Amino acid sequence: MAGLNIVIRQLMKEKRDVILSILFGFIAGIAAVGLFTASGYLISQAALGVPITALTVIIAIVKLLGFTRALSRYSERYFSHRATFTMLSHIRVQFFEKLQSLTPSRVQRFRTGDLLSRFVSDVESLQNFFLRIFYPPIVLVLIFLSTVLFTLYFSFWIALLLVIGLLLSTVILPALFAKVRQTTEQPVQEKRSDLSAQATELLFGYQDLKIHQKLADQGEAFNTANDELIQAQTKERKHELWNQVLDGWVGLLMAWAVLAVGGWLIVSGQMDGVWLAMFMLLTLTVFENTQPMAAFPQYFLENKKAANRIFFNENEAVNEPIQPLGDAGAIDISFRGVDFTYPNEPRATLKNVSLSIPSDSKTAVIGASGSGKSTLLQLILKLEEASVGEVYINSQAVSQITPESLWQQTNTVMQDQQFFTGTIRDNLLSDASDEQLTYALKRARLTDFSLTDEVYEKGDNLSGGEKQRLAIARLFLRDTNLWLLDEPTSSLDQVTAREVMTEILRDAENDTLVIVSHNLKGLENMDHIIVMDHGEVVEQGTFDELMARKGYFYQLKEIEKDTL
């Protein structure tokens, strides 16, 4: 219910429209009951041969109720839909804000199609919350109570029948429907999310699937997900229709019961026969308002799941930091007893890591694949949070630093860079002049590119090396104090890599630079080298110090010699 509580809070921001919707819904419903009630009385009186002049008032009331019903129904639709659409806009904004409150790495753990399904389909399904869950029971109870009080003036027994019918339609049957739904439920939201995820993976992986001749297998998985969604929707629709049929039968049985009881009251002299047609039409009309309750269990369960999927795992939200990172020139970094384990992973990625990276230093982090090198950068950037211990930047705990102030002072190239549909200019992500943008491309050794050259989605028309150089060109357009580079030149040839690194070192001369690399060449120029293995820091020091120890780093250099 936590998700639905948030939806209710968002809905209550439109309290005025909600109240007006209920008011006009009640007026429209009670006007319909009054219209048919008056019509029944009019029919009975006309059958008795009452002069038309005596019926003028009743005829006028019938016409007035007809106009009132139409105008109130229009107003109810207007205010209820305005409240619903405004609520949906609030929910979309809140969902996006929730994603922003998570670290980028946590967002990336969601399947793309699943996120799209939550943002589009699940949010859209909440349009039924006010129109099918929140609003109908309130209006129904108000209409029934008014009708019962009116009927009670004429007959206790008919009023009792209406109360019994109300309990059957609004409490007993919906509870039974909900019980059946829970035992035979088909998770439509999950099926829809799976289909969306299958579709996005099929599109994103189309080239690789085509090359490896596995497109048919992925297509079959997509078709299976589609069939499962159709089956779930079909079963859900059958339940809804059965609920409507049973609810209709309750209204019909109540009408027959009123007819029988009314006939008995007339025969026993407890009621005038002129009221019988009135009560019959009253009963048939008032039970038309119970039809939304037939679908209440379905919409309630659907909206509950949708709300929980949209407002997911509140505990994953990052605690709000309280202070920005001070702008004090070059930056120093320290890890103090840091452990880190990725969610749902059995082994720790980092184990009791303690290290220091002095300000204005050039540090290389090396080690085998999977040793935890890239995770160090993610913790510094606050893309992840330490499970144990703390990371400090300029003596400030990273957990208490606002991420925006940290990223503002950081130049970053991670292993995976995102590129967008547009031009080279768009993908440089800078407001600099064209001359500055062109110079950055030149320094990144992308002289063959112009600012107007087209870039496909995810940079699919760029090679691996071109993507790396375009990401590095972004760095030359920023004035920062901290450089965090993860394998920045791994896809470049040796000559280009050396030239690009020379440009980087020139820009970062007075800044703190941390490079994660598998490449052991050029480490002689580093001020500090950190060697990692299986999530632990096994050695650290200068190049000469590590070589003199003849430890793990020395062995790696010896292996490098043997393989060249």
C-alpha cells in the first residue's frame, strides 16, 4: 500500500477538483435516480387517469432532473479527468526525481525496457485510480444512503432490501472477486514489462543477433513474451466480464425482490399501489451505479502493482548530502577501510581498501580484470556507496558531498560512454564556441571530423577508438581539478594513445589525475602506482619503489617483457 499512499498524496494536491468531481458525480447519480423515480410515479398516476394538469409539476420535475443529470455528468467528467491528468503529470515528475535520487549505476541495473514500461504503461494505468478506485465507492455510498433514506420514509422493508443489495454489490462480491483474482492472478504488468524489455534488447542487439544468426531465437523469445501478455490480458478481461455479469444479476434480483415485497405490502394494505412502479424503477436505476464495483478488484490490484513498480524500493534512494565539495584547487583522495559488494553478488568487490592519493599527483591504478580498479573510480564519483568504511575528498566524506558539486570539479572517462543521436557538436556536451570545440577535436586527434557530422544512436557509426577520442575531447572543454580516467586509450594505437595522453597530462599538470589501466607502459612518469588484486591493494608506491621490492608489480613487468 506504500505506493498507493503516494498516489493518494499526489491526487490530494488537486483537492478542489476531487471534491467537485465527487459533488457533481453525486448530483448526476441522484438526479438519474430521481428522474426514473419520478417517471415511475408519473406512469402510475397517468394509468389511474389523473388529469394532466395535476401531473404538470411531476412532468416539470422530470425535465429538470434530465437537464441536471446531463450537466452534472459533464461537469463530473471534466473535473475528474482534469484531476487525473494533473495527478499523472505529478507522478511522472516524481518518478523521474526518484531516478535522479539513485546513483547512475543503480539506474543502469534496470532493464531499459522495464524502465520504459514503468514510466509509460504503469503511469498510464494509474489513470484508473481516481476514476475506477477512489471516486466510485464514495459516490455510490452517497447515492445509496440518500436513496435508502428516501425509501425509508415509505417502507422499512424495501429500504432494508436496498441496504442488503448495497452490501452485496459493494462489499461481498468485490471481496469474492478479489479473492479469485489473488488465486488465479496473471501479472499483466510484469508480462508487459517483459515484452518491453524483449523488444528493446531485440532492437539494441539486432546487429549482433543477425551476425551470429540468433535473430530467430530472440524473435521467438519476443513472440513468447507477447503471447503470454495476450493470455494474461485475456484472462483479466474474462474476470472483468464475469464480475459485471454477477453484479448485474444482483441488481436484477434486488428488483425482483422489491417487486415481490412491494406486492406483499400492497396486498397487506401497508403501501399504496401507486408507489410500486416508482420503487421498481428506483431500484433498477440505483443499482446501475454499482457496476464500477465489479471492476474494482481488478483495477485495485493493477494499480497497487503499478504504484509499487513506480515508487520502487524507497530504501535504495541515496541519502541527501548536506554540503558541496569545496573548490580548493587540486584534490586529495583517501580510502579508509572500504569494503564494497554489488547487490546480489556473493563475493566482495573491494576488501578493506585503505589508500591515499595526494593532491596534484598523477596516480595509476593497475591490476588484473575484475580486481576492483573501476569500482574505486565509481566510489570516488559517488556512483556507488561503500558498504563499510568511507571515501574522503579533501577531508570531506563523499557520502556527505552533493554529487553535482563533485562532478562539476571532475573530468571523467569511464569504460562505457553514451553518445546520442545528433551531431558531433551535440555530443561534445559543451556550450563553448565552435572554435573551441574544433580545437578540442584536434587535440583528441579527431581532425577528420567536423562539428556537423552526424552521430547515430549510441554512436553506432563510430569506431571504438573514435568513441574514446570523442569522450576525451569532452574533457578538454572543461576546467576541473580532478581527472578520473578508466582505460582512456585502450582502443587507440600506440602512437595516437601517446599523443592523446600527452595532451591530457598537459591539461592536468596542476590537477589530481587517476588513471585505471591494464597497460604497464609509461608508468615511470606516474607519481604513484596502486596495484590491486582480487579487491585488495597489494602494493602501492612509486615505480622505482615497486620495482625494487620485486613483488607483484615486478612480476607483472617481467611477464610483460616475456610476452613482447
